[in-house]
Amino acid sequence: MTRRVLALGYGAIAATAAAALLAAQHGLASVVQKLSALPALTLQMGFGGCVLALALAAGLAWFFIARGVQRAELAKLALLKARDDAIRAESEANEMAILFRDLNDDVTRLNIELAGKMRQLGEAQEDILRKGKMAQLGALITTVGHELRNPMAGVRTTLFAMRRKFKSTSLDLDSYLNRIDGGITRCDLIITKLLDFAYEKEPDLAPGDVDGWLAGVIEEEAKSLPEQICIECELGLDGLVTGFDRARMRRVIHNLLSNAADALWGLHAPVRDDPCIRVTTSLAARGVEISIADNGPGISAEVMVKVREPLFTTKEFATGLGIPSTEKILALHGGGLDIESAPNKGATFTAWFPLSRAVLQAA
């Protein structure tokens, strides 16, 4: 029963489909018949419309394509411009970096120069103050020196008269008189150092054989030095004649020899088996050099800083004017004093002064 119902259903469906197909065929035939009945002009107009529509479509397509291409070109140009701007900005940034670096270098250099100028200004101010104090001290020393020398001359004259008066007597006063004479000599030497430090008078330059003069001075000065100290001389100027103030230069040699002897055989000097002072002369580009070296304990770094200062001394009985007065005498000659030393390696003092103009013109 079921199969028959299904068969009837399928048949109805097939009949319905066949009827629909037949109706479609009749409709298509009718459309063809109507189209064939249309005149040729109408067909041509239809084809023309189609062609026009296709042309419009193609034109629109070309318009949009061209517009897209134009936009792509504009975008490309914009990208190229952006790239050029980026390159230019990078170049400007590099130039600015170089400029800032140069400015930083200039600022650093100017800071260094400013620091140097400030240091020079400070040194100049200290030098002005020092010179002012030294000028005042020099005026005081000159006054005191002359005031002391006058009574010292009277004491010396009185001592000479006492020697003559007591010479014919039986009184043994030589030891006392010699002590007085030694004190007068020491006071006179102190006054001489004070005046050497204070004087600004130009030296009395007289031509002379430096080596010959120095040999005589050392021979005389050696008599007052401890006999345990040996003195070696190596004079290498070969009879050079130049102008110098003999009296003042003699005091320079005396001061340097006394300092060397004190370092070797002073009150607190260490005992040495071979205390020796070596004196040498030579001719350098800056002029005559006279070096006096000892093999003593040397000068410490702390003392080296102050050794040129007036009134500074490490000795118990000294004025502290030996080195300053020596430098003053050499400075008036146009020269100076070099000091070299190291602990336990002795010290070397080199006094130098230029050759006189007469000698330079003769050369």
C-alpha cells in the first residue's frame, strides 16, 4: 500500500514537471517569434545601446584605473619627498651634533684657559703682596743694618786698642779677646747677609778670570771649614774672562760652601767617613755655571718647598737669609740658583750668570 502511494506521488510529481517544461518551451518559442517580428532598426538600436553601455563601462573603468594610477604616483612622490626630508633632517642633525661638539670643545678649552688665567692672577696677586712685604722688610733691614754697623765698628776699634794695650802686660786675655773678635765677625756677617738681601744696587761688573778667582776664594774659605771635609775642584772654564761683581760673588760662594759644610759636619749632621764638597765650573748656553755639591743627607721634600723663603732655616743659629741673599745677588747679575737634591743623595747648588756683553761681542 505504501509503495503504491509513493508511486502515485512520484507520478504526480513527474507529470507536473513535464507540464512545466512544456510551458517553458511554448514561452521561449513565443519570445523568439516576437523578436523575429521586430524590425531591423530596433535591433540595431539595441546593439548600439549595448555598445554604448560597454563604452561607458570601459570609460568608467579607465577613469578609475587612471585615478588609481595617479594616486599611486602621488603616493610615490610623497614617499620620495618624505625620504628626502628624512635624509635632509638626518644631515642637519649630524651638522648640529658636530656644531654642539665643537661648541662643547670650545667651552672646555675656554674653561681651561680661564682656570689658568685665574691661577696666574692668584700667583700675580701673591707675588705683588710678597714683593710689597719684601720691600718693607728690605727697608727695615737696611736701616737696622746700618744702625748696627756703626756701633760694631766702634767695638772692633776698641778691641784693636785693647789688644795693643794688653800685649805688653802679663795678663792672658787672648782667649777672651778672640771670643769677642769672633762674635764681632759673626755679627758683621749677619749684617752683610741682611744688606745683600735688601740691596737693589746694580752689581759692579769687572772683567776677570772666573776659574782663577774661584780657586783663590775656595782656598781662603777652606781654612774656615772643618778639616775633616775634603774639597775637590774641577774647573772647566779654561781661563774664560767675563764681568762679575767679585765682592758679591765671593759671598755667594761663601754661603754655598757654608751650607754644604753644615750638611756634612753640622750640629745635627750624620757622621760620614768621607765628607766631601765638589766644586765644578762649566760654560752653558745660559752662561757661566758654578756648581757646589756635597755627599750629605740631602734635602727633604718638605724643606725643599721652603728652602728659598726668607728667614726659613733648619739650623739653630742662622738667619735664614743665606739662600735668599744668594739668589738676590745672582738675580742682579741676570742669573739664578738651581737646587737639586734627594734624600741620602746629597745636594747640588748651581749658581749661574750670563756672560758680559763685552765677552759676547768679542766672541
